[in-house]
Amino acid sequence: MDIQTKIQNLPKYKITLEIKAAINHYFQNKGYLQIDLPVLSPALIPESYLEIFETEFRYLDMKKKLYLTPSPELFLKRLIGQGIGNCYYLGKTFRNSEPNSSLHLPEFTMLEFYKVGVGYKDLATEILELLRYIARCISGSAYSFIYQGEKISLARWEELTLAEAFARCSGISGSDLFVEDKFLQKAKTKGYNTSGFSYEDIFSQIIAQEIEPNLGKNGYPTMVYDFPPKMASLAKLSPDKKIAERMEFYIDGKEIGGCCTEVDNWREYKSRSARHMKKRKEMGSINHKVDNEFVEAIKDGFPPCTGAGIGVDRLAMIFANAKSIGELKLIEVS
């Protein structure tokens, strides 16, 4: 294993530290409780779209499987269910089977926070407020900064429904996006190989190749909201069940984070978990134990709330005017 030390990255690394300090200060001023959480867990929330790291605790003849947490969600939601109120986590998370790139490393820093009694659009407003606070701490200006020669204004979101983003960037209309057969046919017409692939698979391909690179390019961060129900993950559906109450935001074509109104019905959560576990088995992913304690927490009374997740390394890359998250690291392991 080669370990490289890059002292020349020190100024940008310091910006990362300033951003973390700004995040802590913002949330503490807002009355959120910072939570220190384990990064090893014997059970996880099933998520078919990401892979995990598996390890094993050993003592004499005893062996127990443990997993590095891909997000702090399972622990924070249990605490929300127990009445802890608004809270946040700022720390390490881990995701496997994704190649190292300018935007991703298997170990990264995540900000995840939950606010009780609000919906996803309310929390989107608070996310923009957080970005302004960080900008003010880093550059002295709450409303703009420069990234790779381009001015980014935080005066407002560029707001697009996901249907509008698909129509603008890929030519697939909203009426086709939300209907599985029509969507797959449109994708096939565009040249995508749809044979043997699910709606979710093709959706992920098109959004990565045609939609995301064009978002956050008009001088403002772009907020994309209202996802198809099949792409809800753990977002709550609208009362008419036609959309998932979920948003994601982008700067310069890079996904930085997002939020969603959380599922608060334990039967719905259990049903979605079963679908994710089924798909994980079909894909040959690591077969981990399911965190059923969260189901019990919802049964006992889970308050209406919204949760958000932000990739702090990507956010720091933007504010530090770096081309890669690798430029923020003092130690690189390869």
C-alpha cells in the first residue's frame, strides 16, 4: 500500500476544516443536537443502489458480522422516533464498489440532519441558508463565490421539477418519465440498451449521463424535486401517490446533496425494505442483516420530519475551488 503525503494541499484542507466548523456553528445556533454515532453496525437499512463494506468481530470462538455504515440514517431515525428532536451527524461514512474518482472515494464525510415537523421544500430553504452561512464564513460573502472561473450565486435556487429537468436535458417528457413502459421505450429509442434492465437501472443511467452534467450551470445551484414513486428510496409519497417528496441539488453539474420528507408508516417502510433486499439478492450484493429496530421505532410513533444528506467533501471541493476531492486530502492511500 502506497501512502502519499501532499503538504501542498494544506490550504484547501484548511478550508475543509473551516467548512466543518461553520456547519457545526450553524446547527448549534439553530438548536440542533450533534450526535456522535458508531460507524460499525450489525444491521443496516436495505438499499439496493449501493454496496457496503463487511467485516467481522472475533473473540476466541465468537464471530459476529459487522458493517461500515453507508450513512448515519439508521441511528438518527431511531433517535428521532424516541423523541430526540432536531439533530445532525457530521462524520465518516463508507460505500463500496464505486470507482475512485474526482467526486468519490469509498470513505467520505457526510452531513446528515433531521428536522421535525417540516416538509422537503421547507428543508430545501434551510439548506440554501446553510450554504449562504458557509460562504460567509469562508469568503465573507453570503450570496456568491467563484468556482473554476464561474460566479455561483446563492441568492436563490434554480428550481426544476425532475420532469422539467428530463424534458430540458434529455427530451423525455414528464408524461413519459412517470410511466414505466413509455419511459423504457423512449430510452430504447434514444439508443439505451433496455433488455434485462429495470426502470430504476435505466433511470439512473440517463440521469447520470444526460441530466446531472447540465444542472447548476446557470449561475445558481439547481434544486431538482418531485421524483417518480419508483425512485422514492425512503421518501414519503404525496397524498395522491403520484410523486415522491424528494429533492436533490447540484452545483456545476455535481450532485452535492438532497433531502426528502421521511416515510413515517412502518408498513410502507417494511414493504420498501423487502423490495430492496430482494433486489440486493438478485444483484449478488452483500447479504446483510436488516435493521428491524427502526421498524419498531416507527411503530412506537415516528413524528413527521424531513431528513437531508450532504456530501461534505464535494461541498468543500466547490468552496475551495478544487477540481477534485483529492485536492483536499493531505494523506492519500492507494
